[in-house]
Amino acid sequence: MDMAWEKRLDVAWGAFDEYGEDRAGEFRGVIDALVDELPEGSPVAPFERACAFDSTGHSDRAVPLYREALERGIDGYRRRRTLIQLSSSLRNIGQPEEGVALLTAELDGPSDELDDAVRATLALCLASLGREREGLALVLGALAPHLPRYQRSMGNYARELTER
């Protein structure tokens, strides 16, 4: 995997919306062709295939591929994306408990630009379990630093939601 391959992958994903629902299989074929270029055993291969299934409405087919990517040792930025997307897919197929467990652990991980996505997806998983107040607290806490004003107030309100 090199920068040229990553660029072609980015181009393929950039064209995703052009395929529409009626050409979802064609899009997955484009991703499959790119993935077939990767070395055998690459953790990126099942991850990208999972993303393609997920994005075309097949969370059930994505889950085992995300798990395979983790088993193969996907790391760095893609590892965090895998955990977020796996958790979302688990929620979609009626298994939000596991998503909560995965993402709750991820809250203590190294911080990066995906922090808010972790919290947003965790909030959805919590809501699926009837724990909306906790989910709202996470979302408000993630939103507060981005507000031009009221950061302190929103942060306090977020904490109050779970203290009651």
C-alpha cells in the first residue's frame, strides 16, 4: 500500500454518491478491485470491504469484516475508524451493547480528530439502549468546545445530565 494506492482509494470514495443505490454492487466492485492489490493478510483489505458494504446498506455483512480487520491488527487512524464503524454497524443490526463497550473503552484512548465521531456514535448506541440522557450528555460535551459562546454552560449542562 502506497500513496498512489491511497489516492486511488480516495478517488473511488469521492465518487461514491455517483453510484446510487441501483449501482451499489458496482461501487463495491471498484473497492474490491483496489483491495485485491493489497498484500495477502493485509488488515486494510477487510476494513475497506466492510466500509463498502456498510456504505451500501449492508451492516450485517460489514460486521464480520470489521472484526477480521481488528484480528489482523489494523492500527492507527484506520483502527479507530474500524471501532467507530463496527459499533455503528452493531447498533444497526440490533447489538448496541457491544458498540457501547467498544466505544466506552475508546474514550480513554489517544485523542485525535475522530474524538467527536466516537462520542456521537456512542451516543447513538446509548440511545438504542434507552440511555438517551447519557447520549445527549456525550453529544453536548463534544459540541461545547466548538461553540463560539456558551462553552462552559454547555459543558456544565452535559455533566448535569448524567449526575441526576
